[in-house]
Amino acid sequence: MDISRAEQRILHLLAQGGRIEITRDDNRKIEKLQLVTREGWAFSGLDLVTFRKLKQKKAIKSQGGRPYRITERGLVLVRAEQDNR
């Protein structure tokens, strides 16, 4: 299964230890999405459409109300990327 460049970038950040935090309104609808890297920086390239695509592909999931993390399926989908550190 092929994934887009934006999805690839998000999965790569999640594979390095990032998480997706969600803020919901009173009606339990998603109000705000925030991707936080392992260093604590906020990544602004995540939108609701991309989040839903990743969730539909079962590349991310949340357990027990905790932030969304990458799954085993997501690790298979993510391709290796050179890390410039």
C-alpha cells in the first residue's frame, strides 16, 4: 500500500518517538490535533484529513485515552529516511 509524502513524514516522526495529542470539544468532536516530536516540538503538518487516513490504514492508534502512537502496521508502511543528525 502506497502512502503520501505527508503521511510518510508523520509516520517517520511517530516512529522516532513522537505522539499525536487530541483536544475534543463538549460534543466529543476533534477540536485540535497536535503532533509532538520526541524532543517536545510541535509539528504543524498534521491536519484532520491526514489523521483520518492514517487511522483508516491502521497505522496509528490510541489505547486507554492516551495519545496516538504508531502501530506495527505503521512501522511496516514507513520507509527508511536518512536522519540528518
